[in-house]
Amino acid sequence: MAKKKRGKKVKLVTDVASSKVSIVIPMWNGLDMNQRLLESIRRFVSLPYKLFLVDDGTTDGTGEWLDTLAAANPQRIKVIHMPGNQGFVQATNAGIAAAKGEGHLLLLNNDTQFLRPGTIEMMVHALESSPDLGAVGPVTDFAMGPQQMTMNNVYPEFHMARFLIGFCILVKNGVWQKVGPLDAQFNHLCNDDLDYSLRIREAGFKLGVCRSAFIHHLGGASFQELFGPNPYQTPQWQEKDRQGRSLLVQKWGQEKVDELFLPVDFSGMRVLVSVPAWASIYPEAYANHMGTFMDEMKKAEKTGLQLEFAPLIRSAICCARNELVRTALRRECTHLFFMDDDMLMPEGAIHKLLARNVDVVSGLCHLRTPPHFPSMFIDPDHSTGKIFYIRDWPEGQMIQVDNIGSACVLIRTEVFKKIMTMEFPGDDGNVVKAKGEDLWYLYGKARPGEHTVGEDVFFCKLARDAGYKIWVDTSVQFGHIGPPQIYDTNYFKNVKAQDNGQFPGLSYTSYEAARDLASRSDGLLTPEKLASRMGGDTGERADLFKRLYAGVIGDGKHPGSVSAAGNRGKRIGGSPV
């Protein structure tokens, strides 16, 4: 999904006008803050709603003010008065009980404020988009985890989450009745929202974040009244958090609680792993791929990630990549992972790249031949399309670039779908790629007047024209086999390109020397590490990879994947050959 450009007028959702929302807001003092919130709801919420306002022992006139509002509009406002201050969880549960079964349920803190129209409507639209979704939340200026608005540049417009923060949670009608109220054990503690998130998921539903919906969150207003202006730094709050986290672990187990804070929810993701090859594959690459893929599969059993594998395709690289894209789309995969047949993959690479949660991301790999630059480029001259290698890069970070190679790249399939809907003009009135044409990788000019580029740069230019960003995760370093060089990924950890563009000490003239270096590479699964890791698990999974690489295990003396221009796909009559 393309990133929504900032600064444009919010497009209101119009197909949720009949949806009803019960809004539960517990209040403990903060009269001015409460008035701002309710005024923002009056101004900016257009769909049918009813307010369930809980006076949790207020002493600043809030209770009397609420009664006045309810008397003036009894059809839309119901006030519940608690007998003194009973605590956030108890007050919220009183509002939930009063709401009964009236539509979706919005649990809202009183230190929030709507700043623009359409926020709840967009959340409702997202919530109703899938029967699997149980609850959604917006982004904000005060929260932990993926709901921080400062993370908008690394997340798609809508994505799954492991937990939602309790400042604003919209729960689907039918789900909140099934899950029940908040757990009263967490009253006067923290982490009630994490517990509620786990309960929704335990009931078989997913959680999502709607990044197009924003709500202002002051954060910790009640805690400020109790503990002062910086409540989260005080021993009193930290003790409440410790007790709440301890209760959470007691209830759900340490592993499940730790899983909440993994960077991305992998459940619902389906990745097609593909290895396009021209002729055969190095034994070292085969052993590395087999071991690392098995490692990823074992991780996937815990994370919920679905991994599928495509057979090797012996054809020109353009044709192979295009056919693998079609395969990923036919299988309804969410992502496609390309890894060339001469690449060595570090452990956990697929999960690490997925955790970045961006549309197009590559690991760091270097060219086989001098000057051995990393396969990432910038376009300083957009009028000619000339590209330049990036000679210096930050270690262990995500960097945005113009173009990358496709030797080790993860791509959301939404990118391919979007490109299919677009037409790209060429020179002299010709069309580079017609609307609806299922071609993404070509050897030629991606834009009129530009230089001819390889299929990987061609794709990057199309993706950027379609509104996507290209990223490289320099913390995920791949090795690259190819006579006469083999690259130990750790070698590059503290090495930068010299002024003359050369990396010293990378020439290995014998295959034995290359094999020895591969066996010493930390982070790479060598045949020896593979044998110890597989143990007795040599049945079905081993057969999977043997079938995947059947007939393409080489002797290590072939020249690797063909990448010369003459062997790449060319367009004849609109088809690659």
C-alpha cells in the first residue's frame, strides 16, 4: 500500500454512516480537559454515537457539568456516578456495563482530544474491513510501541499489532461482548490494556493500527495529579507498573508477555521465498540456504509467519523474477523475498527485514567484482537517470536510497499490484510498461531519455514512480560467492570505501580458500553448523529443500548467476524472452 502523502486534506470515509459507536470515557477531575474532549467529539464525529461518561469520584465540578449535559441531551449522553474514586478499570467497566450492546465500543481516555474530522470514521472503516479484526487503534503523539505517530515513515497506513494502548481502543460489536470487561485485578495498576489486547487475541481476533487516524493524547493526566509533572519517573508509578507487569506474567506466562514487545506482528504475513538461478548453485550456498531457511521456519512456528518456497527457475533473470512475482500474487502472499543463488544469508534475515515493516528493503551485500561497493545507489542526476554507488554508509541502520540490487530483497506484493495499475511512457511515444501489464523487471530504460539500466534498478524506478520508498538495512549483511571472490559479511563491518574505490584483501584465487573463509564466517550457517543444527530433523523439511534445489547442485566451479546484458530478458511484442 502506498504511503499517504502528508499535508493533503483528509478524505472522509462515507460507507460507515450507519455504524453505531458506544464511547466510554472514565473521568477523574480535569474539568477543562474533559470539556475540550467532549467539544472535539461534538465537532468532529459524524457517525451515530452515544457517550457513556463515568464520574469516578470527581471533586472539581466535572460531575455536575456532566449531569447538565445529559439533561440537555439524554438520547446521546448517559452519566454514571461512581461512589467515590474506584479506579480506572472499575470506572471503565461501569461504562461498558451501561453500554450493553449498542454497536462498536470505543474505550477513550479523558486526556485525549480529536483534532480533525473523520478519525473515528476511519477507525470504524478499518475495523469493518475484515471479519478477523477484533479491535483497532489510532496513532498519537504520546504512546509506546507502533502507535507512535513518529513511526509513520516505517509502517504502512494500516497494519497488524500485538497490542493496543488503552488511550483509545475501538472494539468490534460482538467482540467486546464476548471478551468481557477489563480485568479488575489490574485496577489501580498498569498494563490493563496489554491484558485486554491478549484477551482479544485469545478469543481468535486480530488487532490493527490505523495510521490515517490521529488523536492527541496528553498522557498520564491522572498520574500527574497523583505523582506530579513527571509521573513515569517516580518510584510510585514504577512500582504500579512493576506490579501490573508481574500480574500480566502470572496470568499469561513470561514468553507470551515478551512476545508482545517484538517489533512486528508476523501473524497474517505470508512470504514467498524465491531463488532465481541461471544454471546451478554452489554447495556452500545450498547448505547455507537450507540451514537458514530451516532456521526461519522454526522461528515462524513461534511468530506465526507463513513461509512458502518457489522452485528455482532456470531462465534469463528478468523472466525468472517476473514469473516469481506472478507466483507470489497467485498464492496471495503478502511479501516476496528474492535471494540470488550465489548469496549467503545470515540467520534470521527474513524476520529481521520483515520487522522493518517497509515496502521495499534489502540487506547489505557487496558486488562480486572490484570495486566491491555495496549494491545500493543514488540518482543525483534525475534528468539522465545515471546512478552512482553509495561509497559510505552508516552501520546497523536503515537508510533510504534510490536503487538497490535484487540479490537479497524483501518486497510487499502490494507494490507489484500498484505498478500493474500504472502506465510508464518511453521514448518516441512508446510505452515502457502498459497499464495492466504484468511486467516488473526489464532490461532497458525505465524513463524517457534515461540510460539503459539492469532489471533491479528498472524495478526500483517503477516502484519510486508509484510512490514507494527504497530502503537498505545495513544491519542485515549477506555474503556473496563468486570466483575469484567470496565475501565474509563481517569483513565489511568496519570497512568503508577508500578514495580509490577499492577494498583491500578480497581476492581469493582458489576455491579451497573461499571454502575456508565461508566456514569461518560468523553469522553464516556453514555445512558443519547445518549438520549440528538439523539433528534428527532431516525428514520432510530436508526433502523440501532437496526438491527445491533438485538438479542444480553444482561443483562450485561454475561462474555463478549469469548477469550479462545479453542473457537478460528483453521485450519483444510486449513479452519478456
